[in-house]
Amino acid sequence: MAKHRGARAESGTPALRVLAERGTAHTAHPYEHDPAATAYGEEAVRALREQGVDVTAERLFKTLLVDVDGRLVCAVVPVAAMLDLKAVAAAAGGKKAAMAEPARAQRSSGYVVGGISPLGQKTALPTVVDSSAQGFATVFVSAGRRGLQVELAPEDLLAATGGRYAALARL
């Protein structure tokens, strides 16, 4: 994976700007987003595979904002899994967790639902990445808009977000 600099996609979103500024090796993967799609992660896996990108629903991670005892936390889990809210609460040192209202998630992150990236959020949040990411050389996360994913090493994702690993997913 090469370090990307200066390409149009690199300056296209705050997420990609963060990676470029840090000098983090990554690859941007654009695809044609279907405006009728509502299962954004599954759409991304399908579209990228059609382009010949080696990705699975276990390796492409969705970004979910969660309200833990009144404060937002960013949870990053595989598209193939469900988020365990009790696990997020425990990982964040809280007692109760619920999915954040979409409008609140958009305001906090600066991204639209279906394009929320764990990188370059308007308001930096505590970030927890499902521990399954450690099993891959690279993972895919939203690059900050529908129709754009970024591939990077899981350790680089943690470094860029100040995040940590925890078991968050349930199948």
C-alpha cells in the first residue's frame, strides 16, 4: 500500500486529509453509490468486489456513534456483525449505551449517515475498534462520504483516532 498524496480523492474529505497529513499509508477506494441503498456497508462490499478489490464483510468496518451515559463514543465494527451495546458501554467505562440519534451523529462527526468515518470527525470522540481488526493486515472504513472507503492498517487506524481495541461485535 502506497502513501497517497496530492490526488483529488486525498483532499476530498477530512478523513483522507488526516491520513495524508500524518503520512499514513492508505488506499482510497471510490465506488458508485446507489442513492436508493440503505445498507451502506453491504453496498460498499458488493461494489468494491465488483471492481476487483479483495474485501469481505468481515474486513470492511462500519462506524457507529453510540450514546454512552450521555456522551458520544465512536464504535467501529465489521459490516458482517452487529454492535453489542453492552460491550461498548463497558469498553467506554459506562453503564448504559444506545445508538446515537442520526442527526446528533451527523452534527458531531460532520459526516452524513452512511458516510461517517472514524477519521477526521468534527468533534474527536473516544474510539473503540472491534478486536477482530487485529486479524487483518488492512481494513476498510468509510473515508467520509458515501461511495468512498479507505484501506489502511488497523494499527494506523488506532493511531489516527487515538482509539483502542475491544470485543464489540456479535454475529
